Amino acid sequence: MKQFLIFIKKEWLHIWRDKRTLFILIWMPVVQILLYGFALTNEVKNSKITIFDQAKDEASRAISERIAASRYFSLVENAYTYKDIENTFKEGKIRMAVVFPAGFRNDLLHANHAQIQLITDASDPNTANMLANYAAAIINDYQQDLNRNQDLPYTIHVQVRMLYNPELKGAYNFVPGVMALVLMLVCAMMTSIAIVKEKEIGTMEVILVSPLKPFRIIIAKTIPYLLVSMLNIGSILLLSVYALDVPITGSLALLLAESILFTITSLSVGILISNSAKTQQTAMFTSMMSLFLPTLLFSGFLFPVENMPVALQVISNIVPARWYFIIVKAVMIKGLGFAAVWKETLILVGMTTTLLGISIYEFKTKL
């Protein structure tokens, strides 16, 4: 029994001395429950909207104030023309627009019915449906308050218009998200073992005595994986168009160029992991744990980023998949050009340059 207790004590001390094991056992569950608790929610809140009030009367102002005061919506700006609404949707500033026709209150009081139009970004069909339902519920509450002392009830008709995806196909949101997830994981995992594999099999010495500089060694490591990834991009797009019926509305050349840029970013992440890892198993585990969950949670694919606390929204900015997801939806689904995605492109270029720079700097020329 004494020997048994000694073995338990030995294992206990081993856990507390091994910082990595201690982190996994104690801090990982804490981190995960906080992330999942704040990020994993189907509730939509703080969604950015605009209001186009052509009536500017008491009734339209009352409904506008109720919508703006709701925790589900955040009023970005007021629109003054339909062109303003179109531009704000293209720029990705809003998820919904509320349009009041001229003479709204007059129609309500004299004809006993009036109409409100809700225009939503249906490239994410689930969110678009939920926003339209939330707004319709607020309008319905106003209508009920108005009818309490009326013999002849007033009726407000809500007309919903779904932009970019009128049939509300889930694939329109699913395909861009899967593209970001697949390219990030596959590219990073492939390259995460590229350098550490050479160390394990003993061929790194041969590479280090070659006349190639670290920059060229790293680029040479990534080019074959880049070519394989280009085949993956082509197969994903073909399946999306011909199997899932998701059309490429915008420029195919721009979409391919942006996909290649994101692939290079993902390969850079893998090279950085491979530089620091000591074994292939460690590199694979690190790439899976450090990329899968952040890509799934913070890209905006499954859960809207604006629903999260400000701290998590800031963290999401360093996840490359978030910016690529925005680019694919803008080009492939909305049919927008480079002018609409230049900021996201510049961010990916900056990430790629930084990651490659760190990888070259950290590349060990001596074993």
C-alpha cells in the first residue's frame, strides 16, 4: 500500500511540474467554457441596421425608436435614398434596412393599414430570418398598443425582401465558411510538419549545409503545398457551383487570387508552427488546437462576431479566416469587386508578410 501511495505522489508531482499538462488539465476547460459561453449562441443581438424614413411622421418615428432601442439592433446611420441602402449593404456595414414609405401615418389613420419594408442581407439566411422576425415582432407590439382603444383595428403589413439569396439557401453561407475552414486547416497542417519532419528523419543537416538561405528554404518548402492547395480550391469551387448550386456572382479571377492569398497566409502559419515544434505529433496537435476552434468560432461562419463581447471581437481580428470569409461572401455571393474587399485583402497581405518574416527570423540554421 505504501508503494502504491508513493506512485500516486510521484504522478501528482509530475503533473504539477509539467506546465503543459497542468495547462491542459486545469486552464483549458476554463478557457473553453468562457469561449463557448460567450461565442456559441444562436441569439442575434447588436446587429447593425439603417432606417430609411420617407414619412418622417409621429408613427414612423415611434417605431424607429422602438427598433433602435432594442438590444437586437444597433442603428448605424439613417439612409436618405435606396442608393444609400445599396451602398451600405455592399460595404458590409449593415445586416438590415427598415424602409417607411411616404405618408405612413396618413395611410394608417385613414385607410387603417400601412406598409413597412424590411430589407435583409440573406447571404446568411438564418440571421436574416431572425432579424426580420425580431423587427416584425416589435412592429406588431406597436400595432397592438395602437389598437387597444380602437373599434376598427389598424394593420401594419411587413414586407420582407431578402438580398443576395432570395431562396434562403443555407449553402450560400455554408460554402464560404467551409472554404475558409478547409483551406486554413489543410494548408497549415500540411506545412506544420514540413521542417520538423526533416529534423526527425535526420535530413535537416543536409539542408543546412546547402548554399540556400533560410528565405529560399522556406519558400521551397511551401511551393509544392501551394500547388496542391490550388487543386483543392478548384475542386471546392467546382463542387460549389455544380453540386451545391452556389453561383460565382463576382469575378472568378478575383476569387481565385484572394483564395491563393489566403492559402499563402495559411501556409505561413503552418511554417511558423513547424519552426517551433520538436516533433511531428506536436506540430499536428498544435495546428489542430490553435487553428480549428478559432477558425470555427471567430470567422463569423457559425456565429456572428458582433454577438460576442468586445474582447472576443478584438481577438477575432487576428484570425485570418475571418477576413477571407468576408471576401468570399462579398465576391462569390454578392458579386462585388476589389473595391469592396481591398481592406480585407490588405490585412491578409500584412498577416502573410508578418508570419513569413517571423518564420525566417526564427529559422534555426544550427541544430
